[in-house]
Amino acid sequence: MAETLLALRGIVVRYDGNTALQLPSLVVQSGDVLAILGPNGAGKSTLLRVMALLQRPDEGTVELFGIDAQPTNSLKLRRRVAAVFQNPLLLNESVYDNAALGLRLRGMGRRDIERQITPWLERFAIGHLANRAVRSLSGGEAQRTSLARAFAVEPELLLLDEPFAALDPVSRATLLRDFQAILRATKTTAVLVTHDRQEGFSLADRIGVLKDGRLLQLGAREEIFFQPASESVAAIVGVENRFKGEVAAFDGEFSMIVVDGIKLFARGRWSAGAKVVVCIRPEEISFAPRQCRGQGWHQFTGKIVDIAAGIDDYRMTLNCGSCRWVALLPRRQFKALGLALGDEAVFGCDAAALHVIGADEIRQRFCD
């Protein structure tokens, strides 16, 4: 059974009398990589500061490594944790000296520091910059220095506050790939807070969705992104197709849901008359023709009313009269189909890709 490294219970943080964070329970176990996903102002940075013992909550307890954190022991506990922030907190010294700072503060000798630091500088591809002053670094190089410093102290828990957000796209993509490989190779337990869906999905095993200081859902990344527990979660994780409807019948395998006169079939039992929201991700929309029709496959014809070009994908909005669908089509397929604004296009989706949420459902999942 995995060891519990961090446990938050009954956490409440208030600013000027307003509740900024309210978290009944959150547990991080050894080996976890957890991403906290949410919009700006959701309370993500507040949550990370509480985890790092940099901010005491107004209510609740923080346990690190099985120890109840108190002012008297917080410094000792923090030495077992490393934190990386959006803006690298670097001294006006060399790359090497900044990367070695945590080890120096722990009293390690010069030769031992060199033995421990050098491999991390190489892994983060900044070994050739060791003697360079940090003021001459690019944003990506500065953040690599900050990450090397964090990993060098061999933390039992790594906390990251949007560490890639301030980087230019090229630096960000390269560092994200390198960091992902290092995180997996070292099996470091980490908590990452971010508003970037792709970043959270690619790095984390589990994802928590935070909004207005409350954890709306916590679970495996596939569950969060493809089976959101509420319409609010669906919106945050990028499920753009969300249609309100009413269940008409259930045949033992499929529920028939009427959305603005259109019949949709989704797997799962729902009572007739139930108000629901039918969700499907834009990536699940297909433009490949299908001969087979029926409950297992939905096919529609819609007018393309908007096209947004991307390097990898084209985002299209299609008007089907009663509702609009958003589809994300790989660039090569878009070009092959020769689609253009104003065209009538045939598209469809598998019933298995539809996810149904109760319209009035508010489910919050907290894991112990």
C-alpha cells in the first residue's frame, strides 16, 4: 500500500472575510503525480502555498509525511519538500550557484554538492551554462535552473505552481517534454497547479478540478477529461459540446435523449423524464462516412459557420439548425476533405463517446 505523503483535512482559507479555499479532504500518496486544474482565481496558488507550509489555513490540518504541521516543526518538514514557481526565484549568481543553493542550505560540502549538482544540470540541458550569470539567461534556461535546484535536493514531495506558464511556446514545449521524461524516470511525487489542460493531462496521473476555491472533482485523468461529474467540470476540461435534453426512454442498453427535437442515444440507464446534459469532446467528432446507422452511431449534416486554423488541428463550428457542434479535425484530414466556410458537411460520433450528466447534478469527489 502506498505511503501517504500529504493529507489536507477541513482546509479553509479566507481573505478579507471571503472564503478563497474550502477543501474537505485531499490526499497525495507516494508516487502520485497530481495536477490541480482550474481557471485564474480558482484558488490554485493558495492551495499550493498551504501544501508547502508557506501559508497557514484559517481552519483545518495539514499533515506532511504523517506529521501534523505546526509552526514549531514546519521548517523541518519544508526541508523535505521542494517548490518551483511560475517566476524562477534566483539569486544574482551563476547557474551552478543557484542550482546548488538548496544543498548549501542543508550543509552539504563542496565536493558532495558538485557530485550531486552536475548530473542535474546535464539532465536539464544547462550543464554548458553552469558558470553563466542568471541575469543573462532566457526564461526557459532560468526555469531549468530552478527545476535543477529543486530536483538536486531529492525532495520527497515536489510542488509546482504553473512553472511553464511564463515561457515562450518553443521553450515551453521543449522543457515540458524534458520535464515529463525526468518526472517519470525519477518517480518523483509531485503536485502541479495549472490552468493549461494539455499540460495537466500530459503530466499527471490524477487530476483535481478547482473552481471558486472548491474541488469539484478528483480522479484519474481519463475520468476527468472524458467523464466529467458536472457541467462546470466539463467546461473547464474542454468539453465544448454540451447539450441540455430530456430522457425519453431506456431500452436496456441505451438511453434515448431528446435534444431540441434530435434523438441521441447514450449508453447507461437514465429514468424517463430526467433532465440531463449530453457531452462530447470536439476530438470525438468524426467526418469519416459510415454506412451503418442506428443507436450506436449518430450522423448529422451541418453548415460550417466558423473555422479556426491551427498548426495541428482545425476547429470548426457546425450549425445543425437546433444546435451547434464544435469539432476538432486534424489538419491533414481537414485539407484532404477540402472543407470551407459555408459548406454543408456530414459528421458523426459514436454513442460510446457521449457522456451524460444530470442537469442539476453537483457531484464533488474527494479521495482519502
